[in-house]
Amino acid sequence: NLLLAAFAEHILHTDVRGYGTLLAVGGVGTLVGAITTAVYPSERRAGLWFVSGTVAGLGLLVLGYVHDFALALGILTIMGWGTMVFIGSSNILIQMLAPPDMRGRALSLYSMMLLGVVPAGTLLMGTIASAIGLPMAFALGGTIGVVLGAWAFFTHAAVRRA
């Protein structure tokens, strides 16, 4: 979302109203994602975590190649769903997988990552976008997200069992 204003102006060539619409559809996706997280059965949480992370990453990758406003709206809605479900499922998985005496510390690290590293990553993405262009930076970020998510899921049996 932090690079969405630049995407709206430089790639989609839309104004402030269009940017607001892009943010709004992402919000619709996050609302549906929050509901999905709340009603999804807990015994298959890891699969939902993997699917939602993959959806969010693939959405970012595809968004790098999109220059059509209407198509961007659909992708951002789906990405909003994937992002919210991924964040909610990550929170749940951390609580399920952390030993009880370490749960508070694990959640603190998770919060630090969400609130500190993600904005710092935006600075990195902005720097990369300045060098290779915003579309390629989106595609690169989405690719890295999908690859790291697949690695975490397929190499850690405890995550798959959760």
C-alpha cells in the first residue's frame, strides 16, 4: 500500500480519486479476508496460510505487469484478501507453534516484524523501484514472497501440520 500512490500515478495514470478507489478495493478484500480468517476451521490453518501468502505474492507479481485500472482493482481486492488472511493466519500459527512460556516473546517479535520491518521493506522496495522501475520491483517482490513462503511451508513440517 505504501507504494500504491506511485503506482496509481506513474503506471495507471490516475488521479487522487482513482488512488482512493484502489485503496478502497484493497480494504474490501481485507474485510473479506478477516471474515475468512474468523470462520476457517483451525485444523487446516497451515494450508490457508500457504494459499493466502501465495495469492498475495502472485497478486503483487501480476500487478507489476498490469497497466489497466479495472484489472488493477480486481487484483488489489484479491491481494487484500490474501494479505489479511496471511497476517491473521500467521498470528494464529505463531500462537499454536510457540511453546507456552515463549508465546508472548514470539508475538512480540511478530508485532515488531509487522510494524517495523514491513515499513523498512517499503524503503527498500522504493529504492529498488528507483533502480529497475516500479513494475519490475513489484514483480520481484511478489516472486520473493512466493518463493520464501513455499520454502517455509515445504521445509518446516511443524508449519504444515499446524
